[in-house]
Amino acid sequence: MFNASNTNPGMIIQQVQAYLMQIRDGMTAAQYLHDFTSAISLTDLTTPPPDGPGMIQADAQGILDAAADAWGHMQLYQTGTDDRHPPVGYAYGASQKRVISSARTR
């Protein structure tokens, strides 16, 4: 972690602040994602064109699950509690990783 280029305390503080701001910005993105997805339902996503995008149900559910988990993670960050009360050991990133992975394989 420490080498000739980052032994200055000011540089270390600056780097830590940059990472913390990225985490905070991710929480803002979770809020925006929640705002977007709370206005849509599974039916909205799976309805065929011209009234909807006609997504496959599993993909649509995956998106909604990942958005809900991102919101739960944001709630933990902001308040220390996820109002869904998931079980101990619940992996908030699992649904998000599935959505990200499926997007990369298409």
C-alpha cells in the first residue's frame, strides 16, 4: 500500500476520500435506480410491444430483484436497517452480479 509515490499523509487521505466518494455516489445511483424501478412492475416489463418492451420474465424479475437489493443496500448505508428484513448472511450483490453477468453474455 505504501511506496515512494503515496507515503505523503495528504495523498493517502485524498485517495481514501476518493474511494469513499465513489461508494457514496453508488448509493446515490441506488436511490435513482429505486426511483425508476418503483414506478414499473413485472407486467410493465414483460408486456409485448407496442405497449411494453416484451422482456423475458426471468430477465425482468432479475432486474427488479437487483434494484430492490440495491435499495436495501442503500438503506443499510443510510439507516443501518433494510426494511425488507432479509435473513442473516443475505448477499445483496448476488442479484446484481447476475444481472451484470447476463448483460455481458448478450
